[in-house]
Amino acid sequence: MPKYLLLKHYRGAPAGVNDVPMDQWTPGEVDDHIQYMDDFANRLRETGEFVDGQALAPEGMWVRHDGPGKPPAVDGPFAETKDLIAGWMAIDVESKERAIELAGELSAAPGHGGKPIHEWLEVRPFLQHHSETIE
């Protein structure tokens, strides 16, 4: 079965329908959103489609190797970027169509005012790598 990564972004284009940022939600709205995500993951555990998932803090940095004997180069954080990932969920499903169906359901998580946020989710397949056998 193919695996997909469902990526939630802090800000991404195009904007969601209910795109009030989470830092402007009430504590109850945040709790309801997280409960929706947990319930969604639990339902996928029951079907065997859930692999893993985590929310991510907005803080982060870019790191790269800067040459032998040198400490890694660090730049950031860049909290204003549109590419900042808020969280992810890995799923193992029968098809691309099922991954899209599940991403659509996850997009309906409640936000400000308890209304679905209709956020855009990035759906990325895991790279399939098959080693060639040398005879």
C-alpha cells in the first residue's frame, strides 16, 4: 500500500475559508481542533491506515554541513515563511484517491467559531525506491 504524508502549514496559499490564525482562537477552539485531529487519527488506527503524526512548534531553523572540522551552519528561524509546517500525518492507504479523500476530511477540522477551517493540506507520496538486484 502506498504511504502519503499529509502536511499542515501554518500559512499557505490559497487561504482557507475560515483562516483565522490559531493564535487568535480561544483555548476551547484549540482543544476542539486537537480533539478532531486525535479522533481522526484514532479512526485511521482502527482501519490500519494511520502510521504516525505530530504537531510542530513554529520555532525552527535551517542547518547545513559547512565543511570538515567546522560546526554546522545555522540560519533562522523563519517564522514568517509560507512553508512553515504546523504538523504532519503519515498514512498508509490503498490508493492516491483514498489519500485525497482523507486529506479532505482532515481539512474540515474545526477552527475559529467552531466552524471547519477548510485548510489546504499538502499531500505527498513517500518516494518508492526499489533496489535493483545485480546478478
